[in-house]
Amino acid sequence: MAKREINIKVTCSGTLSCNANIWIYSLDGQNIYGPFQVQGGETFSFPIDDREWGVLVESDDDVLVDVWIDGGDEFHNE
């Protein structure tokens, strides 16, 4: 199994500082991790396996959230 990480970057939208609570969950419902508190401008990384995963974000602030997965061989060309 290839090592993968899900990355979540929180960016403040219109304010100088913000934070968000983040949960990471497997789509099969077997695992839920969090909440993790992430500050604006910070990128949070979490190791995941080869299942499909989702992210839930809650914040009292206006935030922009980028989510991407690093690792695995999904972009490997032979």
C-alpha cells in the first residue's frame, strides 16, 4: 500500500486571522478523526490509506479551504 497524506490549507477570507475545526473521515464510515484546529495560513497534513476520504470544515470566520492528496501512485506513468 502506498503512503498518502491528505492536506488541508485554511486561508482567511477578508480577515487578518481565522481558524477552523477540521474532521477527516473515510467514506465507508469506518473512521472519523478530529476535530483538529487549524489556523489561517496553515496547512494540516494527515496520513490516510487507499480508501476514499472526506473533509468537514467548521468555522465562525469566512475561510477558503484547499484540499489535496499527496502520495500513492495515482499520478504515476509507466
